[in-house]
Amino acid sequence: MAFRFKRKESVARATRRLGHEQCDDALECLADCRQIEAIHCVRKDIKKARAMLRLTRNRIRKRDYRLLIKLLRQAANHLAAVRDAYVKSAALRDLLARFKSQLAPQALRHVRTTLQTDLRKEKERFIERNTAEAVQRLIRRAARQFDDLNISGKGWPALCPGVKVAYRQGREAYQTVLEHPAPENFHEWRKRVKDLWYDVRVLRPVWPEQMDAMAAELGTLGEHLGDDHDLFILQETARKQCIQESHAQEFETLRGLIEARQRELRLAARELGARFYSEKPSTFSSRLGRYWRLWRRGKKDVRADALSDLPTKSSAPSS
């Protein structure tokens, strides 16, 4: 199921359709919940459904918005433990592969074994507690709520506030990490990047080439920031394990690798951020609004009418 608007479909109908489709896809993934990939699939679908709500939040009754967000958040929380265990194990695996030439064959053996054991236990706990059934109930309720969701407003005016807020918040989060490069600020930036990434993806039909390029930049930025956060969680978990079990030297080795990789990721993220957030939020949203209106009017070639709106140079955001 393509996660995108249709040209002749109203914003209200598209929001209901796309939200329900993500719920349906999540339920399909849950049918194979013994596989970690299936759990990852469910989480992605939940994030897409939440993205649709944030995009049109300005046009949804607060009560309806809060109920749907609550249902989706509860569903995602049921999946968090097994997902986090997998992420930490995968982050360590990728880190070891990256610095393989600098490490002994049995390096970080204690941390590796502990994380693998934790992942196995979380997967067993997920199955034994029938967690998938609880998630299914929540997602079915969310699907029904999407069907009845009332979205006021039409066309770009219904979408513009959501797009503008997503870009502005991402821009502000980028500026925050420049001033205060704390792990929690990088993580907050990542969440705002993902918000806009989903918006751009759902708007792809308005100008596929341009939106694909934008989505690729946001996707890469989100991956850098996501990897950075995964390494932070890995380090905090390993710190507790190694202190409790007297493996201080192993932790110091791991911390050195993590800090080296985080420096690379954060530098790359800041460079991408400087380019992507060079526009003012109003300029960015107005530009996408022009693409939208040309597309909805059935223009066969949006490029000729919209090229003049593209930013001509990249610079750091102004204060």
C-alpha cells in the first residue's frame, strides 16, 4: 500500500484512508510476530499513522486526536522492550564490524553475550505474555477511530500548518544541538526529522523527483541521528552491566568506539542540517503549497511552474 495522497482525494478522506491502511498493515505484520522484522514493521506502521494525525492535527478535534494518539502510543509501548533489545544488539554488531581491524577477535565478548541473552529473553517474554494480542486490540480500535475521524478544512490550508510546524520544529532542534550538543537534544532532533520525512513521503505525488530528493536527505539525516541515539542507549546499558560485573576495561574499550563513531555521525548530521534547514519555515511550506496546487489542478509538468520556487543556495539558518 503506497503511503501517499491521491490527486482527486480530499484531505479528510486521505487521512482516514492512510491511517486505516497503516493499521491494517500493522495487523498483517503481527501475524508473524515471532520475527523481529515483523515487530519492526508494526512500529513503522504505527509511526506512519501518527504522522498522518500530526500533519492534520490543526483540523482534528482535540479529543479525537488525543484518543488516537493514546491508542497508537500504547501499542508502540508494548513493542518497545523487544525492539530496544534488538537495537542495542544490532548497534554493537555494526560497531564491531566498523572497527574490526582495530579489535581482537574476542573483544567485548561479555557485552555481546549479555545483549544477545537479553534479546532472547525479551522475545520469549513477548510471546509468553501474548503481547501481540494486546497490540492487535489497540490497533483495531485505532482503525475504527480513523474511520470515524472528522477532519475539517480542504486542500493545502488543511495541510500547511502541519508541514510548517514540522519544518520549524526540526530547524529549531537543529539549532539547539549546535548550541547544546547533548544526547537528548540529538534525539529530539531525530524525532522532528522523522515527522517531516513522513510528511514529504506522503506528499510525493506532487513532484516525485523533488520530493524523493528531499525524502532521501531527510532519510539519511534520520539514520545518522538514529544510529547516534542507538549508540547512546548501548553505552548506558553496557555501563550498568560492566560496573555490576567488574568489566570496567571492556566498557572503556566500548566507550572509545562509541564516541569515535558518534563524532562521525554528528558531524555528518550537522552538515546535512545546515543545508536542509536553510529556508525559513514559511518559505518552505509556501513552496510545497505551490507544488500541491499545481498538482491538484492537473498540471502535467509541475517543474516548469515550480522551478522558480526552489532555493538557489544553501546556508545555515538565520536566527
